[in-house]
Amino acid sequence: MEKLPRIVFGTWAWGNDGTFGPALDEEALRPVFDAAMQEGTVLWDTAYVYGMGESEKLLGRFLRHVPRDAYMISDKFTPQCANADAENPVSEMFEISAHLLGSEQMDYYWIHNPLDAPRWVKKIIPLAKAGKTGKIGLSNHSLAQIHEAQQILAEAGLAVGAVQNHFSLLNRSSAQSGILNYCHSQGIPFFSYMVLEQGALSGKFDEAHPFPAGSERARVYDPMLKQLTTLNAGLQELADRHQCSIAQLAIAWAIAKGTVPIIGVTKRDQVTDAIAAASVALSEAEVLQMEKLADQLGICVVRSWEEEMR
């Protein structure tokens, strides 16, 4: 397997489920895809649940015209979407995703959340044994659940190959619970998602600039716009020092913490900004300064699909 890039490009918004605004089509996303592919081997993160195959379908249309060794795929089995009548629901969802993406093999295949997790961990083993997934990943799992999965996989001669959790300045529970340290000690890559909190840590939203009215993002983040305004002011000083944006600063923080950030991209400049963020080098003191600013807000953002890691 290729060495992991410092940034992973996320395609949740490509699912057009309304979370991120107006629907995106192939014409709008082609420049985004092309910009990312100019950076060498790219890791794309997707899931069937992102628009019930729509994200995979759009990504697959682009990938079919690119050599397989020019990209990596990170895809997911979401228990809530499983066909309970299938002999192996994990394998069935994998094959659906593989067809949509035009790839018979996934570099990373994840158990998307811990609902009935031991059952699904056992069901993913045949895929790994058949060489259809390079690494078995766990997403939104607690430390205890990761240990449990490790034991199940070890009996089959396999191991957890990656962990992916919500991790940002507004949710550091994976560090506070010991998950991040565990991953580092075991050489397990930790993928951080929601690094920009769906734009709340982009520096673009504050009391004077709320989220789009009626959106899910507005429901979650508008109540904390006063705190975000305060945080933006503190982060802007540090961003100015590094000649970068607040969003790039938040991405650089995630990298400095030893994680691989998944950054959702729907515009060409989001790709170039994310790539540039990987070059922003923060000192340990600056990382702590950013965390202190965030701690003063007294916020831990936990979304409906997850639990705070303890």
C-alpha cells in the first residue's frame, strides 16, 4: 500500500443529501477532482451512506479514467444501511460500493460506527482474507470497542489497520480518552474527520455571518456563534503569523497532533488551501495555545451519529 498522504479528500458533500447546501453535479465537481489528482497519489474518502451511493457514483465516474495506482480509496460499511437478509451484509455493501466506484479493491474499508460492532467486525474478515480491503478501519469507536475489535481480528490473524473519529479543536475526546495515544503507540493511522466542523472552524462564520438559515449546520452551530467569534479572533492572530487562513490553521493543528485529516472538498480552492495547510508548521507551544483558546469556550461538539469518546 502506498504511503499515506498528509491530507485525505472527503466526498460526504458529494452525496447531495442537503447537509452542505445545493446539489453538486459532475460538471461542478470535475475541476475539484482534477485539482486534487494533480498532487500525486490521492486518497479519496467516501461511503455508500453519503447520498445512498450518490457520492460513490460521482467519484467513480471520475476514477474510471485514472490509473488505479494513481489513487487510494477509503470506503465504509454503515450498519444502519445494511441488508439484514443478506448472507453477509458487509460483503454485499462492499460489492455495491465497488461497482459504483469501478474498483474491486478498497485500500481502507471501515466499520462506520459501533452499532452491533463485534458482529460486523467478524463479517469483514472474509473481505480482508480475499484481499479486497488493504486495511480494516474502525470509525466512531471508543477505546474499549477498538480493543474488542483487535481481539476478534487477532484470532483471524488480522489487525485494526486504521481508526477514524471526529477530531477538532471543538472535539478532542479521542485524545482525552487515550485513543490517539493508543493509535500512535501501535502504529495505527488515525484519520480525523470534522476537522473544520463543517465550516465552523473555517473563520467564515461568526455572529455577523451565521450559517445558511434552516440548514442542519445552522441548527448545530448558530447557537455557538458568539463563542466562535471569540475563537476566530484568537486564531486570526496566529494565522496572520503563519500567513495562512484560520481554516488552514485548524488543518495544520490536526496534522501536528499526529492525525491524517479528512477535508471535504466541493470547490477547487478548497483543494489547494488544504494542500497548502500541510506546509504550515506549528510549534508545540502554538498547538497548546490553540487548544487553550478552544477550551475557554467550554464546548465539545458531539453530533447525532456519535458519542463523546471516554
